[in-house]
Amino acid sequence: GTLQQASRTLSNTFGQYEGTYWISFMARKANSAREAYVNFGGLSFRAYQGTPWQVKTPATSYASTGAASATTHLFLVRVDSGVAGDVVSVWVDPLLSAGEPNVSTAAVSLSDAAGFSFNQVSIKHGPFGTATQNGEWDEIRVGPSFGSVIAMP
């Protein structure tokens, strides 16, 4: 069957120029059936059946974040866009009060030699979309800095 999807086109294209941008979101997969995805263009996160959350870029394969899919997690992503490609760093449930994390502490680091950009965010689940196959998403943020994508009181 076809995945059910909701998409939003952004007013900015991220990764179009050299520099750094950040993404954060909260996600949980309701159970171990089927799959749940969030895509920032070709930068994709998925919880496939009972496996932990995975991440990939257009030119890389899925890599495990180690984050259990049935638990709510905060994902923090740093993308360094360069002339010679992009480097993606992903943290799971970082201690936000400690400030901007060092890339050496990332749970996953991916190098995409071709580089990528996006101006659309899509969330998907299914393929059948029953209540037991859903994903839960919240606080999806994309911005130019660490501070712009975290919610600190």
C-alpha cells in the first residue's frame, strides 16, 4: 500500500549555500508494525517496524541512531553544507541546558559527498495508517543556529 503523507513547503531552501543549519524534532512510533518517516528533502529519518530510528542522506545508506522507536525522543541535527559536500551530525536526547553540542559527541555522523538541499518537510506513516501503525511528531524546527531550533524556558 501507499504511505500516508503530510508535507509542508518552507519559505527558505536549506543547504543551498555553504554554512551550517540545524533541525530538531520529537518523534515516537506507536508500535512495531509498519514504518514511520520524516523527510527533510533527501535527509530521511525512519523507524522501520521494530528497529531503532535510522537516518540517511541522499548519498548514504541508513545508519542506526540507537534510539528505540517506541519511546519519544528529541532528535537534534546539525548540517554543515560545504562546497565538497555536506556533513550531518545527529544527537538523540541531548542535554540542551549544556549548550551547543560538539560534533564529536554525535550519535551518528554522515558525510554526503554530493551535498543536498531541501525546502519541504514530509511526515509519513503506514502504509495503511491504522491507529496502531502511526507515528507521533512534534516541535519540528529548522533554523540557522542551535538556539533557533531548541525550546529553552
